[in-house]
Amino acid sequence: MVGMIVVVPVDPPRDGLVLQSLAEQSPLSDAEAASLYEAALADVLWAVARSGGDLLVNYRDAETLPETQAYGDPEAEVRALVRDALGEDADVRFERQVGSSRSARVGNTVTHLLEREDAQSVGVLEPTVPLVNRTEIDGAAMSLRRHDVVIGPSTGGRTYFGGFSEPIDFTDAYTTPELSTLARRGAEGGLGVGFAPMLPTVTSPVGLQTTIAGLEARQSADRPDAEATAALVDELGISVGEGGGLERQ
């Protein structure tokens, strides 16, 4: 038996593929959104590396990418990102995603790890939640000793974390709003459902606004965090204006 395996599902950081919705609704270009994805991923990987979890990077290959993005070597791109973030000698496991939808891909990975590899628990951590740190990850692992399913809420009904010590019915489990859908699937399966603290992801304007405000608050409190994302936000000159919207300096 092993402890919690932390699965980070990663897309190759290509323009028009990652954070596309954010680019469409914010001042960020496709290229800037891709850079933000890379920075957020680096911070997430660092948080997992500092935690007690075992990191598994679950990458998309050409078979699961949209037709317009099914080119090149996605695995090599993802491996390069992880190497840049954690170094050559980092203890990281890589596995390709399998499935025709996000729900299927997550479900296949979680079910395989729990049922075929005897993992005590599996946590799926989004690559877009740079404010996460080892406290939330280790806390979720502890919660999974008391609950069968632990969900980390994010903005807009989304989630940044889904933890499982027992599999659920993953069919369309990540249908919006993910938060209530995942909780309902756990309850329908007779499983105990718990919750992790709320954290924003950078997948939407409001999520990025909340993340930037969180970065500024931590810097003011002399508790700097998410260094890669903070550096990129500063480089791009993005801030939260008085009206609450995103602005370019």
C-alpha cells in the first residue's frame, strides 16, 4: 500500500489550447495565457514536491488532444516543463491520459491507481491553482482518512482538487458545476464527502483576479508564495483595478 498519489493532469502549454477561455475574456493574449499556465504549473509542482504526496504527471498526448493541436511531441513538451520546474533529478512519475473526455480521463487514472495499484488515496490537483501549498495537499490527504471523497472548491462552481479513497461513477462527473456534480456522485455512491479549503484557479478572469489579490496579500504579510506566477504577473503588468476587473499597467 502506498500513500496519496497526487495526479496533476497537464496539457502541453500551447497557444490556443491552455487557458483559452481566459484569453478570450481578459486582456491576455493566447501566448500570455500559455505563459501563465506554465508559471501556475511550476508553482503547483513545487507545492506537491514539498508535500508528503507522490507526484504523478498525467499528460495528454496526440490521441486525446483536439485535432488542431494533435501534432509534435506533447509528452516531450510536458517533460521539459516539469524538468524546468523541479530539476533533472526530481522524483516524478509520468503517465499518459486515456479517455475521450476529461471525466473519462480522470476516472480512468483514479480507478486504475486505486484498484490496480492499491493506492490508499488519489488526489487530482489542477495545474492552474498556483496558491496551493503543501498545507492544503497534506491536509487533504489527512481528510481522506476520514472521508471517501474530498473536494477542493474553487470559483465559479469549479474545483481545484478531487481526492478519492474509493472510486465514484466518473461518467460526466466533471460536468459544470464540478463542485456539486462531484459531491453528488460521491453521495450517490454511499461515500462520505468532505471538503478542502477554497482556492482560486487562473482559468477565468475572476479566478485570476482572486489569485492576484491573494499574491498581493501574501506579499504584504511577508509570506511570499507562488513565486513563478507572481513573477509573471509582475512582468505582464496585470493587476486588479479599483472596479475589480483585470487591468494592464
